[in-house]
Amino acid sequence: MMTPGLIESMQASLAASLPRWGLSSQSTLVFLSHSENTTFLAQDPAARQKLVLRVQRPGYHSPDEIASELAWIDAVIADNVVLTPRPVADREGHLLCPIPLSGATRHVVAFEFLSGKEPDASDDLATWFGELGATSARLHAHSRRWTMPSTFQRKVWDFDAMLGRRPLRGDWRAGLGLRDDGRRLLQRVADELERRVEAYGRSEQRFGLVHADLRLANLLVEGDRLGVIDFDDCGFSWFFYDFAAAVSFIEHEPVMDLLQQSWLAGYRTVAPVSRDDEAMLPAFVMLRRMLLTAWLASHSDTETARRLGTGYTDGTVALGDRFLRGL
């Protein structure tokens, strides 16, 4: 449970470690967000430098998995695939830095600061989804051709890891406020989703290394520029699952059809989309929605869970009913 007191304690300890990244005594450190990890913004007015420090959640990603994430980030930056913040090493050349925080040693990664804001309802989301579709296609193309280091390790986001026997985000059956009738309906949905993804398969053209969390909160827009952050969930999954991740928490909005059309149009400016790929998008959206329902239940201490509450679970049941009626 991440409490305000724990965040303050972590912030104080981390502030004392800022010289490790060459920041001066004039530097400030402010809390940004807590989700899987906890992030802070460090600013050094003397050096005119800003860094985002990501404190890793304990027991989630291994050091090798985090190093693998950073290796892919470096590769997509080097190959000019996407605009994303570069990992920053400390004075000793370490990208992954163990630091004593709040009575425990936590791994911390520093990133360059990227300006911009999250797109919101006042923005032209359809236009940004066109850009995001093209960005996703470039990432997928890079994933297919990139030679991974022999030590590369990332989680596999298949059905079992999402809704099945080894759920990494928690059990969807524990959804906040989920009643027995809703649980029975969503079990039918889960069974249908499992059947569909098994039929779709995991060929090299359909399944590989993906960002897996290209939602609005992980996009930074400024002018006509689209930046992408937070590769922390990157792993092996279906390429077109990236669209489902992009519409996280807005799956029920009337604008969904337009966003899907825009995303596909943008994607097709870079790479083709088959009929089978397009036909799977509703299933991937439903899969993601149930995964998020499980995540909210297992992360009830987050601001997102407190804000959405049981209403999101009710919406998941409604979407599941609509999904089954469309079979």
C-alpha cells in the first residue's frame, strides 16, 4: 500500500541521492505519479537539467528484465523509430541504480525529461490516433527486425498471463464490486476470448515484442509532435493488442469507432493490416478491459482505482454483454 507518508519518505531519501546523477545541491524533487512504479521529477536550476526518476516496484521486474527494457528503448532511439526519453546513467555508468529508500533497497532508473502533455477530450483524439497508429506500426516493424541481446528477458503477455492460469495483473474475478451474475457473464467472455486468441495464433507476424501500454497517459503531445513514454510493460504479445492498450479506460466511449478507424489508417501508412488482424481488434479491446478490471482490484491504493471504483467493473460487464451479443 503506497501511502502519502511512504511517498514522502521515499522522496526524502531519493533527494539525497540526486548527486549520483550529477545534480547539484540546488536541485528539487517532486512527486509525479504512482501506478506500478513511483516517479519523481528532479530539476537542477544551476545546470538547467531535468530528469524523471522511476522507482521500480519491488518483486515485479527482475534487474535483467529492466535492463532488457532499456536496451529496446536505446535501440528504438538509435534507429529513429519513435520519440521517447533516453535512459540516463549515473556517474559510474549504471542505468539501473540500487538505492536505499524507506528502509528497503529499490532499483531506480533515470530518464531524460520530455516536455508535452497527455492528450485529452479537448484535443483532436482522432488525429493523434492516426499518428499513434503509424508509431505503433514503426515499433512493430522494428521489433520484427531487431536482433535482441542474448540476455533479453521480458514477460509474455498471452491469455494465461492476462486472464488465465498465471494472471500478472490480478484475478478479474476479484473486480471491484463484481457480483455473481456479472462474474458468470464475464467467465463466458473469457472463454470466448481464449478461443479466439488460440485460433488467431502466435506466428512471428502476429506475436512479438510490443510496448503493451500505449494509452493516453503514456503519450506526450506538443504542437504536432507525438512522444511516447513508459516502456515498463513492454513484452511479448500480439502486435494488434497495442490498439487495445491505446484505448485503455475509454473503451466504452462513443468515439471508439472513430479512434479505431484513425489508428488503422495511420498504421496502414506504414504497414498493411489484414482482415484477420482488423477483425481481432474488438477481442483485444475486451481482453484489455478485463485485464484492467483485474488491475484496479489488485491496485486499489492507486488514484486511478479510487477514481473509477466499482463503476468501471459495471462497465466491463456491460461491454462483455455487448461483446457476447455481437457473436
